[in-house]
Amino acid sequence: MADTLSFLELLAREGSPDEFEMVVAVARRNGVTGEGLEELERAKRLSLAVHAQLERHQQREGTFATLVDTARELAKPPDLDVLLNVTTRRARLLLRVDMAYIGMPDDDLKEVCIRAADGHTSMLSVGLRLPNTGGVGRKVLTDSLPFWTPDYLVDQRFVHSERTDEVVRAEGLHAIMAAPLVYDKAPFGILYVGDRNVRHFKVDEISLLSSLASLASAMIEKARWLEVATSRAEALRIRAEEAETQLGSLEDLAEVHQGLMDMALSGGNFQTLTEEAAHRLRASVQLRGADGTVLATAGRLPEREDLVLLARMNAHAAREPFCLEGMWAAPVLAGDGHLGTLLVFPTEPLDEWARRLLGIVAQVAAVLVLLDRKPGMLEAGDRGELLDDLLANPPRPAQRLRKRARWLGIDLDTDHVVVLSRTDGAARGKAAVWAASYAHSMGGLHTVKNGCNVLLLMGSDPQAAARAVSAKLSPLLDTPVTVAASGPVSDPASVRSGFNEALRCLEAMTTLGAGGSAASVGDLGFLGVLLADSPDIDGFISAAIGPVLEYDRQRSTELVQTLGAYFESGSSPTYAAEKLHVHPNTVSRRLERIGELLGPGWQDTERSLDIQLALRLVRLRHLLGGSITPGVGREGG
């Protein structure tokens, strides 16, 4: 009984297992045998079982205490990387393993990135990317349950990845256990522990890693949401600061806008506006009319008319300020109307506030242009309106049109040509700006009608005018421009007729596949006669075979008849001679004379077609009793 009480005393003071064995050994030396010794052995076994159970309870309590401490530690840092490092360190210490690490798969689940690692490592460093095609991690992500292996490289229960096996081999790892980091029932990462010895993890150890993973998951997700919230809050703070700055900027712009508008409505002029704009923008400023004329200048701009023209064209095409080689051009607009351009050459790059101010100045300039229009002023607007009235149907009174034209320095009773140009897309706005400037420089008129730029220019050669417009405009736009011209016209009433002829010529060129080229009504030969408002049949016949008709009339020869027979016989002198009942030499001599009269190239395809058409018209007029008839005499040779 005394020996049994010894076991209770040992339990009370938490004696070691060796001390329990010592009690039995002393009893044997004292001569205890038989039932007494068996009873003592049984008491020892029960005492050791109680002792082991107490140790397990103490160990579990220590583990729970450590887990609580871990929870407290995880609850402190808001930074995600710090949380991951705390989790790996605690996992290694709790499970007494050589290393611990956390991996997180990419969005496409093709790779796992090592985000944190604790313990001596050579290859498993932060940032390492491993394929997610096999290994313990792949099984954990698939099943959302913990998984362990006592010896990774020889375990065939899962798919092996060559790259992952290489890292495990380099680290010298054998036993590996992994638990999922789960949020909202979906794994977003893996907590690994590894040991460099073959080891069979116990149930308590698996449960402990799962608990730590669950705890870490909650804290990690909290940190991630906190990061998102912090990022959003910072973004909102920046946006609020930007909004406050913009509001202040808008208030400043509104104040400037009001001041400039008050100046314009209280008698300000173009010069006052450009000087104020130059002061506020710290730049040289120039205001130009729609036709390119300089209305006011403050400061000195580069003497580059080519640059100015290109900047104006691009600004009006975009209908907003445009910068070219450091020069800004802002369109001065009223609805769809083009009133001019504000040119700015700043000493330093314009910021957002200055660019908005540029648009405001352009708006005020539009108000000034509209207020400044008076009868008799030489303005681009008047020029465009005059051409619109010249093209109007019903026609406006001719005397009033002549008077308005004289105010603009234009004599409508002298020869003018009508030129139309057409292009597609964004180039239309550029072409309109160029055409207005070109018309002003040539002393003519410009408007836009039927999608075409219409120019009324002084001169009597429509072909030369069309080619000049094409040669100057096409390179600037870097796109095909179709140009057609008609004329000359020499009175107000004929301008609309010339416009209609040029428009039909333009449509015919497009239909015939000649878009992107330049031509006049006269270039189209007989087709041009058909397109004309008042077909000039006599002019066409005279241009085609006039010298031959005149020769026959003066000498009573039969060159016209011979020319007709020649074409009707397939351009064969022999067959023509048979048709005329003359010797082939006679036909040859007549054809030589025709060549002298019509000049070289008369048998070319295009020209011969016009000649044949003229011959048919002459024959038709002869049958109908017209005034142009071929001669009736004979030429002997």
C-alpha cells in the first residue's frame, strides 16, 4: 500500500517515467514477489498512462496557447506580406519542422508563386514560380483538404512535376504537409510545411496546421480587403484633390471668360482680345479671318505661312485646338460656320488650363467677328455669302450682286472660271480652309456646296485653273482630290450655269473612274458638250475639224467627205478610194493635207473619236438644212 501511494506522490509532483520504474525496482530488492509485485506493476502502468495523458493535455494546452498567441500576432499587422511571414514562422515553430512556405496560384491557375518562406532555403525563395500541374499543392487546391506525404519524392499517390521535384530535391525535403488557405469555400493559397527527415504526421499535427491555415485565411483575406479599401480610399482622396483643383481651375476660367466676354460686348476689338490673350497665355497671338487674312497680332509668330496653313487646316478639320511644331491653332466657329482661326505660339508648353483658355478666347473671337460684320466690310463671310447668292435659284437681282461684288473688289462682268474640288473624310475640313485662303489670295470667292469647295476665280482657262488647284491642294492633304472646272463665265447670271456644268463634269469623272484627277468640261470632248447647260455644238465642231471645213469652203475641195470615207472604211486609204471612186494616191494626198490642217496626233484614239462625232454632226446638220456644210467641189490631187 505504501508503494502504491508512492505512485500517487510521483503523479502529484509530475515525476519522470524513470522514477516510476524505480519504485518497482526497490520493491523487488525488498523481496516483494507474487501478487504483491503484480499489483505494483499494474499500479505503475496505470500511473504511467495517467502521466502520459497529463503530458498530452499539457502539450495540447501549450499548443492552444501558442495558437492563441499566433492569432493575436496575426491580428496586429495590416500588411499582407507581414501576415504571410508571421504565418510561415508560426507554422514552422508549432509543428517543429525545418521550413514553411506559402504559395498562391495565378488567376489562370497555371503557376503557383511563393509569397513567403521561413527556415533555411536555397531555392524556395519569395517570388519563385512553380508549375501548378502536380505535387501536393495541386491536390490540396483540387480537394480543398489537407494532404501530407512522409517522403515526397517516392510517393506515387499524386502527379509529380519535374520542376517541383527538382526544388524539393535541392532543398533536401522528405516529409511535406499542406493545408488550403480558404475564403468563402474557395482556396486561394496553400500553407506548406516541410521536414528534411522521413516523418509521419500525426492527426493532432494535421489538425493544428488546418487550424492555423483557417486562422491565417481569415486574417489574410481581411488584410487583402483592407489593402483594397485603403487603395480605394487613396484613389478617392486623389480624385477629390484633383476635383478640387479642377473646380478652382474652372472657377478661374469662368472668371476669365466673363471678363473677356464683357470686354467684347462693351466695345472691345480684335487687337484688344489678342493682346489680352497674349498676356494670359504668355504667348504670341494672332487672329485670322476665314480666308486667312490677319485681323490682329500681339507678339511675333514664326514667318512660316506653310506652317500656319497646315495648322489652320488641321484645327478646322478637328474642330478643336491643334498643335503643330509648337504652334497652336484654335478654330473660330459659329455653329457649322468657319469664321477664322486663333494662332498661338507659346514660350512654354500649354498646360490643361491654358488649352481650355485657348478655346475660350476662340469663342470670344467668334462673338467679335459676328458683332463686327457690317454692310460693305471686306470680309470672308461676305465673300462666301456673295458666291452663295450667285449660285442661288431663283437667281438674285444681277445689279445688286454686281454692287456687292464691287465692294469686294470683284468685277463680275470680266472672265471668271468656276472650280469645284471634292475629297472625302476628315480632309474635307482641311480642304475648306485651304480653299478659302486660296480664293482670297487669287482675288476670288469661295463657298461650300453639295459637299464640294466652290471657287470663282478670275481667268478664262478652266483647264489651267483646275490643274493649279489640284497641284496645290493634293500634296497638302496627302489624299486624292477630284477637281473639275468650267467657264469662262462673264456675268452674274452665268455663274450658276458654270457651277452646274462643273458639278456634272465632277460627277462624270467619278463615274468614269477618274476620281483624284483634274479636268475641265472642255477636256471631256463630246461628253463635255453633253454636260454643258447650253451645248456649244458649233464650238465642238470647230474645235474638232474647223480648219478642214474652212479649207473646203474657201477652195471648194472635198477634204471633209474624204475624211468621213476614211474613217468609215476602217482608216484604210485604199477602201476609202474605192468608196469615193478616186485613185488611192488622191486619197493619200488629201489625208496629208488634212494632217497639215489638223496638226499631229489627229488620228490618236481620243481625238479621232471627237473628229468622227464632229463629222456626224456636220452630216446631220446638212440633212436638216443647217448652216455648217461640207464643200461640194473637187480637189484633183
